[in-house]
Amino acid sequence: MYHLGMVLVEVNSVWKSYPRRTGLRTELRHAVEDVSLTIESGETLGLVGESGSGKTTLARMILGLAEPSRGCVRVDGTDVAHASAGALRRLRRQMQPVFQDPYAALNPRMNVFQIVTEPLLIHRWEAGIRTDRASLRRKAVELLGEVGLDEPALARHPHEFSGGQRQRINIARALALRPKLLILDEPVSALDVSVGAQIVNLLRRLQREHGLTYLFISHSMPLVRYLSTRIAVMERGRLVEMGEAVVLCADPREAYTRQLIAATPELPAAAESPAGLA
């Protein structure tokens, strides 16, 4: 059982529709249909469903990368879709994404120092960040240390790292502005099992150390159950079931949720504890 905190993210009756041409007619395809949920400060909400269920579209609306067709998304009390440019810029310091493909998310022409300090340079004025090279280097070394990488990595480029190391770099960049919310969109699905387990354990540790709030998106119900305090299940754009992770997985109400549980293998016995995922 987690301790209730303040609501950080509030999604109210949100729809996202796209026009689709069928013959001579144009119809609306609903990627997200009438979804409402909250994410409380300090918790991990697992968002699970098959490909095409609307998980990533919902995440993009929370991040302000897509505007709802109907409904409202508020983060830290701010209406994301209708915020002024300045308010949205301030809000984006508080929420950062970590994407599925760690290589595609990194600029191959930038070295690690440039990658992890880029957010600091972009937001330097409103955040009052010192951007002389010595200060930036100290901050970059600190960020790399938090994700298990050493100072010599700063001079290297993304292609010189393994997939797991690249995802650590992505996480370091996401932490640069000390956000409240990380949106983790399938962050380990492109990695092999043992490396993915290390990243999962890293995310758990960082959450404890920094009081982070996570929206963890995955198609793997066992992984979502392991990481999450609550789970929301999406099917074809709709939220079909939501509840505390242990309760929902032990006694799912919906047939679709039971299918998701049956379709993905259990985590190895050693991975049922944080030590097993180290």
C-alpha cells in the first residue's frame, strides 16, 4: 500500500480523434476515448495494453505533445493544452520522457556531455542555472554517477555504448532539470532481459532517492505489476480497468486484463525482489 499524496496529473474525460478517409467519406478514428485517471505524487502508475491501445497517445497528451480533441489534462494544476508558452515551458521542466528506443532518442552527432547538459542550457534563464563549462561538467558528472556511468563517458558518442548504457544516458538527461514526473514509454522493451532488469532496478532506486512520480507504459503485465503501485488497463483507446497493482493482478475484473496476464510470461523467481533485478 502506498501513502496517498497530492494529485500531480489529472486526466478528465479525454478524447483524441484523427480523421480517416473511407472511400468518399471522412470518419473520425478515436485513438483515446473518454479516459479519466489521476497520478499521485510519488507513485508509479502502470499503463498497460496491447499495441494500438492508446497508451502512447495518452502519454503525448500529458506531455503536451498532442492536444486532446475533447477533455482536459492538468499537470501540477496547469491545463497543459491551454497553457501559455511560458507556463508550458515551466511545466516541461517538471515532466520528462524516457522513450523505448534509446539510440533513436539520442542525437548521434552529440557527445554525452552535450546530451545531458542540453536541457540545462535550454532552460538556463528561467531556472537560474549556471552554464559556465566547469559548472556544467560538474553537473554532467553528477548525473552520470546517478545512473551508474563514469566521467570518461562524457567525451564519447551514442554509437560507442551498448543499448543499456544508452538508456542510462537517456535517464540521466531526463533527470537534469530535477523533474517531478518521468513518463517511461516501454523503456526496457528494446533491451535484453538481464540489461532491462538492471534498468528497472535503477528506476526503482532513483524514485526512492528523488521522490519521483512515474507513468510506466508497457505491454508486459508482470513488469508493470512489479514496478507499479496502481495499474490502468487500456483496450482500443478505452480505460477498461484500474486498481492497485496487487489487487488487480490477483483478481482482474475484465477478460481483457486476464488475457494480458496470461499472454506475458512471469518474471523469473529471482526477479521478484529488487535484489533479483540488480
